[in-house]
Amino acid sequence: MLKDLDDFLDESREKGHVVGAWGFHSNMDFGRISSEETNVWFFEQVFNFLRAFFGLVLPDSLEVITYNATKRIERKGLDQMTFLDELMLILKQLKEPIWTCRLGLNIIGFLRTARDPEHMIRLQIQEPTSFIIWGGPDENGFQSFSIGYTLFSDIILEEEGTELWSLNQPILEKALRKWEEQSGHRIEVVDSSGDLPVYQYGFKKK
């Protein structure tokens, strides 16, 4: 069970995933609100995130763990059209406050090939990408988004003649900035599971 972002990055290293991660503290006092209000807050954070990253990510899996790990709920193969309804139904059935909510995400990435350099190819790609929220009693709330580096390397691939960074980084930066706007928080934690050129709004060129 992941207790914080450091645990998540350690897990990523163990799996061989090279990811960048961005996050912020929500500064919530969960002791002042009910379990139901806590769970509604979690739903709102997921909604804000998906709204900010619309067109870049698609929900693929969901894990919800309640306080003190009393209950663990998993869903896989999610339908993006009905995902929020399914999440709301899960929350309505919970009597305990959520401690952590984790979304596994697919990425919509863009490539430009040497065969047709004037046109971009849009693909849905399974990269190690996730959105995690921690909160509930004894927490002040923390949210993080992480994404694999494959689509953001500035290396030109010999096979396809593709400079991935120049296509995908502007889209990632726009989403991270919009996430700040939607949440009302500035990204304050930037890290990676490897020696990556990360900064507040994505990946830099090496």
C-alpha cells in the first residue's frame, strides 16, 4: 500500500518504470468534515483532474482504499463515458472515509514519422501513467500525476525519424497549467523515478 509519493516512485523503480511526477498539497483539514464530505471532495479532485487533462488521458483502472485500509475496491477496463458515474456509485456505497484514490491512465500521444512529416499521428498508448490522491483523517491531502518518459524524450528515433518531445511536451504543459487552474493550487512537488529533466510543467530537453 502506497503511503506517499516517495513510496510510489520506489514502486515505479522496482517495476522499471521511468516516470516524471508532479503534485501539490491540498491543505485540507479532514477532521472538520464528515466521511461523506471527504469522499465528495475526492470525487471533485478526480473531476477537476480529468477536466484539465481532457484529450490527453483516459481512465483505465481505479483503486480506492478507505481509512486504515478497511476496504479496497478495484475496477479495471474502465469506460471513459461512464467512469465518473461508476466512481460516484462506489462513493455512495462507502461508509468509511477514503484514504487514497488511484487512477491508472492511458495516454493519447502524438507522433510524426519520416514517411509523412507534415501530419501527426494520434495514438492511445499504455504508458505507466497515474493520478493519485491521498487524504482523509490524519492527512492534509496530496495529489500527484505521473507519466512515463517514452513519449517525451527529445531523442530522434532512427526508425521513425520522430522527435517526440516537441510534439507531446506542449500538450503536457497545457494540461498541467490547466490542472493548477482547476484545482486552485500551484504544482509544488516535481520529481522522477530516474534522472529525468523534469520541471514544473513537464519535461525539459536534456
